Amino acid sequence: MMNNPLIAEFIGTGILLLLGCGIVANVNLKKTKAEGQSPWVLITSAWGFSVFVGAYVAGKYSGAHLNPAVTIGLATAGKFTWKMVLPYIISQLSGAMFGSWIVYLVYIDHYRQTKDEKIVLSTFATGPAIRNFKNNFFSEFVGTFILVFCIFFIVNPNIAFENIETINFGIGSLESLPVGILVWVIGMGLGGTTGYAINPARDLGPRIVYQLLPRKEKDADWSYSWIPIAGPIGGAIFAGLSYSFLI
């Protein structure tokens, strides 16, 4: 089944969100072993390693985009067929929802102990340190631009889809570690403003799961939710256009 790239994207993205949201839950929820131990370097490191693990698992089967922004950026530069963009995005979003739901099940007792809904939401979705939509959008735009633009120089063509002329550029096993390091350094250098979603599926999928939870006072902050979708997509398109122009 892993030979199906859509299943690979689902599994890879699910692993990414399971491990990434898991670290945030571990350091933020009440009465966990790591409660209160939340230095930024720990969270950014965990997300970087999560990308590495998810990409390593899915890389040789789907190119391990694991991110609608990456898929759209590659397609914009002509490195991925537009025919597969929507199916990839659906698989990525579904995987993100599944992975974050598993985190909830793992930490369900701690979620029940945690009454602060802002903390609970933070284990699912991102949010701004200072709420300023223009600057929040720009932050996500720049972070995703760096991610996608640098990926062009890391990845190689690795899959030729049957009956589709375009070669799939994506993250193979060898490229998964440098991409994980790239996500790590983006988090440390640029992530302090919004929590660096840089991935629409990473934010939207878990936010939907949070909205479905049986919590009385939940607030998914939908008024902000478009930022971690539009910002990364805009940054990815600009990265694809920039790469095409320069190379």
C-alpha cells in the first residue's frame, strides 16, 4: 500500500503531526512528565526531527511533501504535476487530522486536567505572539518562502508517475535530514512571531480536530486560521516563481 503516493503522504504527514503536536502537548498540558519544560529550542528541535522521520518514511514513495505549500511550490516551478496537487493536499490534510487526533488520545487524561483553552489549542494549532494580521501573514510568508526555496536545492527527481510526464521532485531518504534541519533553523530563527506553521495542513487539520473535541469552552480562533493557510501558500508560490526565474 505504501507504493501509493497518496497513502504515503497520509502516513508521513500523520507521523509528522503525531510527533510535532506531541511535543507541544507534552510540555504544555497539566501533569505530564515534561510539564513546564518548554524552551523554544526543544519545540523547534522536535518539529525538525518530526519532519525528518515523516519524510524518511514517505520519501521514496511520494516524495514526502507532507505540506500543501511544498506541493504547490513544486508545481509552480514545474517540478510536480498539477494533476496530483489536490489529491496530495487531501492526503496531507487527512494525515494531519489523524496524527493530531492520536496525540489527543495519548494525552487525553492530561487534556481533561488542563482547563486553559489557549494552552489546549496551542497543542493543535499555531497562534501569533502579537496579533497583527499583516505582520503575521508576512512572517508565515517569509518562513515558507525560505522552506520551499531551499528545498529546491536539496531535493532531486525521484518518482516518475505512470502516464504523467512530469517528474515528481520530492524529499527522498537522503534529503530528509537536511530538510528536517531546515525546518529546525526556520523555527529557531523565524518562528517566534506566529509559531511558524509554514504548512497549511499542519495548522488546519489539527484545528479542525480541536473544534470537534467535546470541550465546553473551546475556541479554535477561526478568525486567525486563514493566516497559516494563505501565508504559506503565498510564500510557496513566490518561492516557485523565484526559483524558475533564477534557475
